[in-house]
Amino acid sequence: MIKGTVIIDGKICKGCELCIVACPQDGLALSASFNEKGYRFVELINDKCTGCVNCALVCPEAAITVYREPKPVKKTQAKV
């Protein structure tokens, strides 16, 4: 399975929850903390991220950056 992760800029996130709804892995949730503007920001809550970028696409503040790990290289067997 492809693995990914997200980095959320909590300083500009307004907690609109669009990314939470868009995440097919249910990997995002509102934090218990507030940012400097008084909003509860979104955070990654589990390690199921596949790097699908749905969250980043719907974020109106562009507060989410998605990183996807490269696919593992498959070893080919030499034909004899």
C-alpha cells in the first residue's frame, strides 16, 4: 500500500472541516488546541494516509501539504 503523510499549517487553518470530510482514510480531526486566530485547527490523527491529496484539494486556505512516499522498487528475477 502506498504511504503518505500531511503537514498542516495550524497557523492559517480555520477548522472548516472540509478536509476531514474529504479524507477517505478518516485520518484527520480537529485538535483540542486553538491557533493564534482562535480557530481549532486540523491535525493528522492516524497513520493511514495514502497521499491521495483530497484534503489539500479542498482546503480553501491552502494550509495542507501532502507528501507521498515513493513506491518500493520491485526486484526482478533473472531469467535462466
